[in-house]
Amino acid sequence: MTPKNGPDILLRPPQMTIWRKLAVVAILVILVVAYSNIEMHKDNQRLKHLLCETDWQALLKACRELSRRVAAGDLEVKTYVLRYERSRVVWRRRPAPEAASFPKAVLDLDPVLVEIDRNGRVWVVLTVSIVRQGVFAYPENYRASRDSLGKVELIPGLWFWDDAYEPGVPGVATYVDRLIRRGKELQRSIGKEEAN
């Protein structure tokens, strides 16, 4: 019903001007880009931690412990969610309660997932966004072909993989290779400390 004295201003909802709509869209785009940049920075920090600061021998030992626990029936063959990520592939899942008992060397990497297959192979997945990356560990005495599931062998039995990594191709490979060289220097210094 319209009032007799004027337009029905009170009955119509206020309309957003085109400028307000554009401002809302711009703010949303800025928030999404900022969030993505923060997540990419965190992913890069996890990668640096894995390749430059982690004792790979201790990590391999930890992965093999998980393999033994599966063989003993203490853990199931499955994918364990360790980190809740709302914006990623696993956004609806909650961290697995069993993850609290995982070895410290695995938990220190802050992985999204740890997958253990029926053969005792272990994937420690750092990221599950557009590019997945992490490490892959073979159980003791596993006969692996030279064509491993990983991209770069860090030490015998422990492989790094990154979906975007192609050996000899500039970009990701150059950056990752540089991190791996720094990590190998750390591994040598760890070996020297243990020898003394």
C-alpha cells in the first residue's frame, strides 16, 4: 500500500549503488589474495623446514616407526589428517586422534596429511593446494625401483616430491635444489656431530 502523500520510499529496501557493490567486491578480492599469500608463505616455511632444518635420518626413522605400527596393527592403513585447513581439499575433516601419538620428527613438519599404505610406505604431505609436496618414505628392506614415487632422493629410503618440480627446469626446481643442497650440508654436520 502506498502513502497518498509521496512515493513508497519506506516500503522499498535501500539499493546499493554500483560504487558500493564494486567496493564490496574489491574488499573480498583483497581478502582472498591476502589469505592466499599468507598460506603460500606458511607452505614455503614448511618446505624450508623440511629441506633445510630437519634431520632426514630421524624423519626416515619416524616414518619407519609408523610403518612398523601399521604392521603390528597399532595403526590402520589409511590417510590421517593432521592439520585442519578450511580452505583446502581437506577442509571438512578434523585432525585424526591417532596423530597425537605420531613421532615428533613427523609432527614437527606440521603436515596436512600422513598416508600409510598396506606396503608400509609413508607419505608426509605438507601441502594439498594446487601443488602438493612432501616426503615419501619406504619401509626397511623394501625393494623400490629406481623410478621412485618421489622426485629427489634425500637419503636412501626418503624421497622428496613436489608436483611442480621437474629436474633441470628453471623455477621450482632451481629453488628446491638450492634448499636440498643446504639440507645436505646440515645432514653432513649432523653426521659429524654424531661421530664425535
